[in-house]
Amino acid sequence: MNNLYEYIDPIVSPYEAFCCDSGTSRLPIPAHWHYYAELLYILEGTVRVTIDHVVSENPPGSVVLFPPRCVHAIGFADKRERLRYHVVKFDPEILLHVPKDGVDLKASLQSINTAACPCSFAPAQIAESNLRPLFEEIVKEYEEKAYAYSTILSADLCRIMAQLIRLWQKDGCLQAAARMHPSYELSFDRIAEYIDKHYFEELTVEKLAAMCGMSHSTFSLHFHRRYGMTCREYINATRISVAENMLLFSDHDVAFIAQEVGYSDCSYFIRCYKKWKGITPKQARRAGK
């Protein structure tokens, strides 16, 4: 089966940085998610990104943030264009914890709700922040791996995230997240991975709550707090994301894809797909060709 979860070992590789070029790299990138945060700095061409089913087109000079656990995809706005952009993936654990001014970068990043905080930043928004040299330094340091390079990477990442958080704070969209017990954090991490492996099965909230040892109401409350949607919505969103990957990267017909992602009724699948994506599966396939 197709899965969205991308495993990255934080011990072996707490970060990764490189320049992606459509002339030599595989594009588009199918929808996926991971526990790392990911940053893009667009150098050339207009990059179309999808973050939790919200699509944006990002011209040169833009910055895009994919927060931990969000489902995201990367592609072309115009297939005739060459795309070049810096990519930085990192484990949020390397960010600072509660410095003197009270801003906890790690907690802020982990609590980002992509529905409330826009994660695509236009060139005009970040012009004064001068972030491009920081991205270039991160990529250079990661490639060369000179002595103490990880210290420089961490410092540059903190500076970038601090600038983005300032923009959210200025726009009034950054809200303090309610604290969640660490054991709940681990439980919901496991549930997200379980859904990713079993999305094509009949999944009930009661079953998932029991796996966490929680009541239905407690599970539902904390799930919504963690993911910004109900558990049922999350399951449907996962199915639709997998279906989109199959539409764009396989030749299977719509009825087959509907069955593969857990919808026994193809008509219902088409309605769900249009609800999440705004277009039908056939329209999505034509647009992706």
C-alpha cells in the first residue's frame, strides 16, 4: 500500500540541507509527512506547494515552512519553468528552549496550526529579514561539515524561525498552544503512524481511543488540539492525500483508487475528494499531466 509517513532518524541525521534543481532532481514531490520541520527558500521559478490541502504558488524570494506532522507536496506552477530552491529539514529538538525573553522556538514550531498560520511567506514579507544568506550558509556548512558546523546550523535555524514567528506574532495569528502531557504526545504520534498504515481499513474513533487507553471524549479533545481537526477528518484527509498521489503518479482508474484508499462507494469518494481538493479526481489527474 501507499503510505504518507516518511521516516527520518533524528540520531543519525538531525538535519539535512541541499539545493533542489528540477533539472537534476525528481519533481514533483508526492504528498508525505514527517516529524521534522522543513524550510524552502525559492531561488528560481514559481514553486507550487500543498500544505494540509491548502495550495499556494511561491515565486523567487519566497520562503515556505512545512511544520512537523503536516502533509505537504511540492510541484510546478508552470512545467516549462526550471525550479531551484534551498531545502532545510531539521529535528525541532535542536531549537532553543525558553530563552530569557520567554519565546520557546521549539514549542512554537510544534504548535503551529497551518489553518491559522500561513506557512508561505511572500518576498515582500521577508525582504527586511534577509534570510537568503542564512539558507546559503546552512547549505554550505552542511555540505562541507567543517568543525562545529552543527553549531552554526542550529544558530542559523533559530534566526530563521525567530523571524517567521515574528511575522506570525505581528499578524496576530500565533496563539499559545495548550500544553499536552508528554505521554499523550507519544500516543498521538503512534496513532498518526497507525492511521498512515491502516487508512484503507475500517477505522473508528472508539478503536483508536482504546489503543491510547483514553475515553472517546478525552481522545477526541486532545486529537483536535494536536492536529486542528477531528480524528475522522484526519482519516479522510489521509485517504485523500494518498488518492491524490495515486492519481498523479499511477495510471490506476478512479474506481480502483477509491477502493485502495478505503472507499467502497466510488461516488462517495469523488464527493469527498472534491470537498477536500475543490476539484474532482479526473480534473486533478488532467491538471497534473
